[in-house]
Amino acid sequence: MKVREFKTTAIISLTLVISQMALANSAEDSVRKGNGLYGKGHFNEALKEYDQALIDRPEGQVPKFNKANCYFQLDDLAKAIDLYNEVAADSKDMKLVAKAKYNLGNSYFQRGSKQKDSNLQKALEDLQTSIVCWRSALEINPENVNAARNIEVARLIIKDIIDRINKQKEQQQQQAAKQKQLQEQLKELAEKQKALAQKTQQTKKDADEGQISRQEAEDNYKTQAQEQSQLQAETKQALQQIQHQDPNNPMQQQMQEAGSELEQAVDAQMDAEAQLKASDGDTAKESQDKAVKHLEDALKKLSQDNQEQQEKQGQTQQPQESNEQQQQPQQKEQKAAVAPDATAQEILDKEQREKKQRQILQRGGYQKVEKDW
């Protein structure tokens, strides 16, 4: 009986071993097929093979790593970053960990480079993170010259971004000063217009009650018409300041809305001036009240919190990507075709053409993702 039980157990164990070996072989076959597709630039098809490998061997880190490389090539950097992080955290193979950290640095670098024209602060953070990743890769593999070179290139770009951020802050401070001055000017204009409307109202009241003669009322209206003309000129001057604002001003939308209010204020002031010249106190007062409202509304537009707009404002050299590619969990590795990528010199030349003033970037060049199959 015991012999029979032993034989049964042996058969079950042998079946499990065979099954595991079959799954392992199937996973390796899928990885090999994926690598072949990757080498031909068929990254979406390669992803399917790596996914199949992970179905056969969910604990496999190599297909997950190669899958991340596909996402990198497809420019889906968020997914690539997530997968590289998983491999770096879970793999027991330190060579693979080093490659994952190196490629992680490349991914952050790529994402940061894409944000240089839209969000300088986020670009800076990603580039700084890329250096951290490359340093981690160097701690494991000090002979990774590409990582060392990429760090130097990233430092140059970071310096350039910091210079741009500082310049941007200086421009924002200047814009804030001009804006504050304009706000004070509009506040003064609104107070003057309100005071002039009160004068017009008082003249109409005094004339109706017989406190002043008709001629005196006409003289008062005439004087008020001159004052109204002067206020109109000052309002036009404020409008011109708004129209000549830097189009990159983070408050551009509010500036435009304030400008629209000032245009309506000018129109109301023109009407008030004409009515004052005609000694029509009632209608002139109505136009003056409209001018006051538009001036106050323009002031409100400029006084709105501009923090959200400033946060949105933001914004190369590329490291030579040498994304490292692993074929399968075997010690023997074979070289596969490397997907065409820009060289360091090509990247530097492109940067020099686009940003001629950044002469400092002529010194560096970033190493592209290696594929160590």
C-alpha cells in the first residue's frame, strides 16, 4: 500500500515538474518572439508576446522589463516608469535591477524634456529624478559609462531650466508690479467718475430747485463735460496699457476681460460728455453711472487671484538613450537588432538649432537606451 502511495506521489510530482517546465519553455518562447518583434520595431505586437509570457510565468521580471521597454519606445512613459519601478523593486537579479534603474532614468528624462515648453517646474523635477535613477544604476554597475554621461547632460539642462525659471519669476514680479499700478489707476478712475456723477446730479438738483440759474447750470455742465473728457482720456490710456500687455502674461484672460470692461466704460463716458454738452443732466448721470460700473468691474477682473494661471505657466538636449533590453531568464544572451534612435551628437545638433542662445549645451550628449539582450 505504501509503495502504491509513493508511486502516486511520484507521478504527481513528476507531472507538476513537467507542467512547470512546459510553462517556463512557453514563457521563454514568447519572450524570444517578443524580442524578435521588438528588434523589428513592432512594439505593439511585442507587447502581446510579453503579456503571454507573464501569463505563463506571472513572477517573471524579464518579460515585464521588456514590456516596459516597449512602452518606452511607444512613448507611453507613465506605463514604462511603473513597470521599471516594479522590476527594480521585485527582481533578485541585480544586473536586471541596474538596467531597470538606468531605463527608469531615461524615462524620467524623456518626460521632463517634453515638459520644458509647458511646465518648467515639472520638467525640473523629472530631470532631477532621472539623475537619482542613473546614480542608483551606477551604484550597482559603476562601469555604466552611459549613465555617468547622461548625468552630466541632465545637469546642463537643469541649469538651463533653473535660469529660465528665475527669469520667469523676475518677469512675473515685473508683471505683478505693473498690474498693481494698473489696479490703483483704475480704482482712482472709478472714484473720480463717481465724484463727477455726483456733481452732475447736484447740478441737476440745484437747477430743478431754483438754487442756480439755467445759465449757471449750463456753465456747470460745460465744466463737467471737460472733466468727463479728461477722464475718458485717462481711461483710454489704461486700456492701452492692458492691450499692450505681454501675451504670455498668466493673467492674459483677465486682462482681456478687463479691457472689454474699459472699452464699455469709454463708450459710456463719451455718451456722458455729449449729454453734458447738451445740458441733459439726467441722461448724463445715467451714462456716468454705467461708466463707474464698468470701471469697477474692470478692477475686479484684475484683482482676481492669478495663482492658477501662474501654476499652469511653465515651461534639451536628450541623453543618448541606451535603454537596456533583456531577452529571457537565461545566463546566455544574444545580441538583437537595436531600434534606431538619435545619437548624442544628433540630439546636440538639434538642440543647438532650436536654442542657439544656449551655448552651454554644446558640451554634452546623453547616451540612449542600450538593449543588452
